[in-house]
Amino acid sequence: MGWTLSVGEITINNPEGPPGRDVVRDFHTWKKQEDGSWKVVVDMWNSELPITD
């Protein structure tokens, strides 16, 4: 098993106003397969943006 943790910034174009920006964090758990390859078995992420209605 292995894991990766990363932080990234995304920008979403908005034709009706300024672009949206967010910082996201993601976590992946990897499992080594019998053939030597690695596959993701858990994928989680979260956003810094507040929850809106």
C-alpha cells in the first residue's frame, strides 16, 4: 500500500462574471497489484470554498 497527498488550485471560467477559484486537497490510497502495477483504492478530496445554499 502507498498514499499520495497533494494540493492544487483550480480556476473555473464564468461567462457571466469573474472566474471562480478554489484550492483543493486530495488524498489517494494505492494498492500494488500482482502484475506490479499500482491502482487507486481510495480517492478523497476537499475544497476550501464554503458550503452555499
